[in-house]
Amino acid sequence: MRLVGKAHVSEKFIPTTKTMIWFDIKQLEKELIAGNLSEKEGLNYLIANMILFSAIPYLASNRYQNPWLTFIQFAVDLLITVALVRATFRINTNGDNNHYFKRFLGLSFVTTVRLVVYLLIALIPVEIIIRFVEKTNSIDKNVNDIFMLLLEIGTGITYYFMLTKSFRRINEKGQ
């Protein structure tokens, strides 16, 4: 038991991770040099970074005519991002528990490149058809927006499964 304020609190209810450093880069550098950040704290920085990178495109963009579609896309992107980082961290922790950040950065880069190539191959004919149909004015803008939304959500889900599958393969081979 430890005294916290005026109450005695069991040690298991006191968080052991430090709070994230949000602005003081020199303090973060000192913590990193001293080796004071755990993998779990590194995970928190990764999740925060991924959330920022997911949110930034939506701050300056009006992708859809309907603002609800933008909100839905943003919410789904955040959900996939957080779920992806947590799932890969859990897979790695339950496996050999080594080199998470090196694996995440390397595998996510290659997965992104592969997914972009696959999408280009699949979507070039689709884009040609969409452009042709748009020229004839026979497609409703909302239908096009919903199609693009579903395509982006599908891409995010595909990315999630591709990356988590790679993490599973690494951890199966490493044990």
C-alpha cells in the first residue's frame, strides 16, 4: 500500500508507465539516451504518431460532398490504425517479443508498397470506367463518394490483415 493524496492505494492500481512527453524534446532525448523508455511507452508514442498522421489529411480536405462521409472515413481510419498497432504489438509480444519497432516499420513499408502496386493494377481499369461514366453525367456524385469511401475502408482493412499476417508468420518461424 502506498499513500496517494489522502488515500492508501494498492501498488497494482498505480500506473507504472510515465506520462508521455508532448513537447519537451530535450527531456525525451535524455530519457532515450538513459534507456528509460520501455517498449510499452514506445508503443504509446507510435499510436499517438499514427493517430496524428491519420488525422492530418482530414484537417485540410473536403473529400466528399457529404461531411458525414468524411467523418465516417476519419473514424474508420482511426479505428483501423489503433487496432492495427495494438494487434501487431500483441502478436509480437505473444511471440518472441523482439524487435517490434524494426518489424513494424519494415513490414508496414513493404506492405504499403505491395498494396499500392496491387491497387494500381486493379484500379486503373476501374478509374477509366468511372471517368467515362462521369463524362456522360450518368453517375450521381453521392454514389461516386460512397464507392470511394468503401474502397478506402476496404483498403484499410486489407492493409490490416496483410500486416498482421506478416507479424504472425515472423512469430511462428521465430519460435
